[in-house]
Amino acid sequence: MIYLILAFEFFKIGLFSIGGGMATLPFLMDLANKYDWFTVSELTNMVAISESTPGPVGINMATYAGYNAAGFLGAIVATLALTAPAWIIIILIAKFLENFSENTNVKAAFYGIRPAVAALIGYAVWELIKIAIVTSAEGRIHVNLVNAAVCIGAFALLQIKKLGKLHPLMWIAAGACIGIVLQM
């Protein structure tokens, strides 16, 4: 039964997470609240692992989540289910490519989809920032100033043309090193 649920949930994610791997974040947050496969807090680890391993982020995250939910077979089911809609849609588009390419309704739909996807990704980023920087204890909200400084510093450095072109793995490795140093 778990495999059917994984297939259904990740097929939905693959079908509706338009805009790349990070667009899966809101859907994964929903899964974290719906099932006990992983927590919202563990989602940040999933993002870090997915960003630092080869392959598309969304697929890596599906594999990780599927493995957490149901082991090796769960990872395979989640990964295949996530990618199935893309395969189906690409095959259909390839078959009817000429009709789609100049269709004004398709162009208009994508014009509207882009800002909606940007909002979904922005929301996911905001949730990740809250997890990484803001903690709540005894009804009080605490801001981890060190984490906030690292986040703001990294963001500022990314705005520098040469540094912004560094591979994401370099930023993740730098963050890991800073975390190790700061925990000593």
C-alpha cells in the first residue's frame, strides 16, 4: 500500500511542479505535514543532500523521500513516479510539437504559469529560511544571528558576478565548513 501512495503522491508532484526541482519544495512540505515519511525540518537536509549530489534536485529529493518512506523500493517508486509525467508530457508534445509551438493559448498559459511558479519557489525559500534561521521555544521566537549572517553574507557574495558563477557544491561545502568551525 505504501508504494501505491508513494506513486500517487510523487506522480502528482511530477505533474504539477512546473519550473524545476525547487518547485517540488511546496509539495514536499505538504507531504511532510501529511505523512510521517520525513519532517519539515528534515526537508532542509534533503535540499542540502539533493543540491550536493549529481543529478536533478527534484529527482534526488524524490529518491531521498521515497527511501525514507519505504527503503530502496520506495526510492525507486518515488523517482519513477516523479519522472513519469515528464516522460508522458514530452512524448505528447513531441508528437504534436508544431501545434503547440505557435498556439496562443499555450503561450498565454506559460505566461501566467511563470509568476505562479516563482511565488511557489519564493514561498518554499521563505519556509527554508524560517527553518534555518528562526526557532521557536517556550512560545518565544528566536533568530539565530549567526545563521542569519551566514545566509545574508552568502546571498551578498552570490551577487558578485564571479562568485555567483561558482558551482552550488562550492557554496554548500563552504556552508558545511562554516558550520563545523562555528560548532567548535
